[in-house]
Amino acid sequence: MRIIYNSVIPVKGFMAICICGLIFVRNEYREQFNTSPLYRNHEMIHAEQQKELGYIFFYILYVLEWIYRLIFHTKTAYRGISFEVEAYNNQNNYNYLKTRKHFAQWRKQ
């Protein structure tokens, strides 16, 4: 997995984002990201989700779900997205990707 450190992507306030299998990390979080496998695992779960659904379809579904949650569940819009729920629920399980079932983001966690 390639990691790109920069000061632009993701937007300020976020540490990292996985885009098309590349992990972008803000410079100010470089040390924190590198010293805790939790953050890398979270982004690797997103990488698997993207590969499984195809990058374009993943982003379409992600944005549509985010918009829906922004309208109807304002306070939990980001954290309530099914892709984020799966990643946050399993980021501490470093063996998760070995046992992850297909379409796990839509299965009961």
C-alpha cells in the first residue's frame, strides 16, 4: 500500500484518506499515523471496500449515503456511513482483513 504524505489531502481536520488504493496522510499526522497500526488498518479496510465494489461505484455509494445521512441524521452523517461503521468497528482487529466477508459493510456488525 502506497502512502503519500502532503498538506492538502485530506482536508484539514482529517488524518488520512484512501483514494483508489492510495493512502493520503496530512503531514501534521505523519508520526501519529506511522506509530499506530490502528490508522493504517482503518484505511486498509477502506481499500478492500473500494476494490470489492470498484472505485467509482464505491465513491458514488459513499457520497449518496453521506448526503442521505447529512439530511436525515445530521449529527452522525460521517460516522454513520456503512463504510465508516465497518472500518471503525474493526480498526483494532489487525486480523480482520484475513477473515472479512464480502460486502461486510452491509452486514450486521
